[in-house]
Amino acid sequence: MLIEDYCLDLAELPAWAIARACNKYRRDSKSDFFPRPGKILKLANDAVSAYRNDVLLLKRLANQVQSLGDGGHNAGGC
């Protein structure tokens, strides 16, 4: 039943985020017990949120670089 709970709770997350969450939990000196699915879920969601923020930042930077390549004609997203 425990494994089924993990599968149900974590099914919608990418495998890389679950792996990162497990690594973070395992390396935390305060983690003495096997984690509940909710703990891994929170850590994995944090990893996904950080990834999305990085993607948004990279898109903004790419747009700025592109506008510089256009001679600044499209600065400001116009």
C-alpha cells in the first residue's frame, strides 16, 4: 500500500524532479526516517518551480539578446 501511495501522489511529476527531491531528502542531516509522500511531493514541486523560474528567466534573456541583434528595434517586446 505504501508504494501505491507514492505512485499515486507523485505520478504527475517528472522523474528528474522526484530524483532531485529524494537526493535532497537523503542528504539532509535532519532526515532520520523514510519520508512520507507529502515530503517528497513538496521537495519535487519546489524543484519544478525553480526549473520553471529558470526557463522564464532564460526566455527573457533570449528576447533581450534578440532585440539587441535587431538593433534594439523590438526593445520592450513590440
